[in-house]
Amino acid sequence: MIAKEGYPFIIVFLISTIVIRIIGHVSELPVLMDCAAIPGLLLLFCLNFFRDPLRKIPKGKGIFVSPADGKIVQIKSVDDPDIGKANLVSIFLNVFNVHVNRTPVGGSISEVQHKKGKFLAAFNHSASDENEQSNIHIHSTEGLIKVKQIAGLLARRIRCYVQKGSHLNTGDKLGFIMFGSRVDIILPDIITLRVKLGQKVKGGESIIGQNNETKT
């Protein structure tokens, strides 16, 4: 499957490749035909970047899945103004990762905030606070959860699919971020983390944490 955000790019590069090849063939200009490789390579890049593979969502109560594909670059304790004592887990997405974001747990969306900001490199921890981002609040049976879609150096477009009042199941699509980015998840400290620094995770599949007090 291909994410809907990718179709405009894919169509443009596909048409460009075909048209340049045809013009080069008709005009008998091999150099022009070779130039078709440029949009052709960009087409292949976009097919890879905008892929939206099916995911097998783990079953069970008290489970929190990763909101994004990527690498865990930060785990730290925070005192969140809405959640209280919590753990923040940051996931860095490079341009080769799937960029579809998913909800880590089922629940109702109580707030969606878009905050304008800088475009620091997504692996810079200051990006969590200073970069342009969408903040999504999810009320679940395990308490309030926050997910941040954070723009990176190249990622200037954040797409959030949900709005206040939406109800989602674990692993449902939450949004999409263009070209290298960062996703943060903030969990109450009663949730036991099941990831470590440097670990690679898959959105909707990898288990980020679990409430051990909840019976599965």
C-alpha cells in the first residue's frame, strides 16, 4: 500500500519519466533518454518512502505500541503538566523508515494542538520542545497519553488525521510526517517500558510499554 500523501509525487515523477523517454526516443537523442533516469530514481525513492505496509497489531489489555517506525534515541523521566510523573520516549525516523504514524493505545482524542517552531535536525533532543509539531492527547483506560509529531530539518509537512472527539483503536493511523522526523510518546510512569535506547521499532507492532497491573 502507498500512503495518500505520496500519490502527487509518484504521479509527477512517473509522468516525467515516461514523457522524457518518449521525447528522447522520438527525437533520437540518447542523452535525453538517459535523463529520464533522474525522475525514475525519484519515483523509486517515493515508492519506498510513502509505503504503508500492513501491520499486525498486538492484542491484550495494558499494551502500548510504538507510534512510529524508527530508532529509540531518547528515554527520560519527565514531570508533565497534564500527566504528572511520566516517561518520554523519542523515536527518530530517517528517510528510509515508514512515515505513517499510529496511535499507541485505543482511546478518545481529547486535544490536538499544532505548534509552530523551528526545524532543527530531528535527532537533536531540543527538537522535542522547539520544533514545529502536532501534540495529540489520547484518553485511554490506562490514563492520559501524549504523542508528538515533530518536524525535522527536511520534514516541513505534518499531517494529523485525527481531531478532538475522534475515537481510535490501538494501531490505527494517526498521521504522516514528510521526509525524516521525530515522534515522541509520553506515558504515565505506572507503565513499564519495554524498549531500550538504540532499539529499532515498528509502528503499530513493537510494544513500547505495558501496564503490568492490567490483566490481559
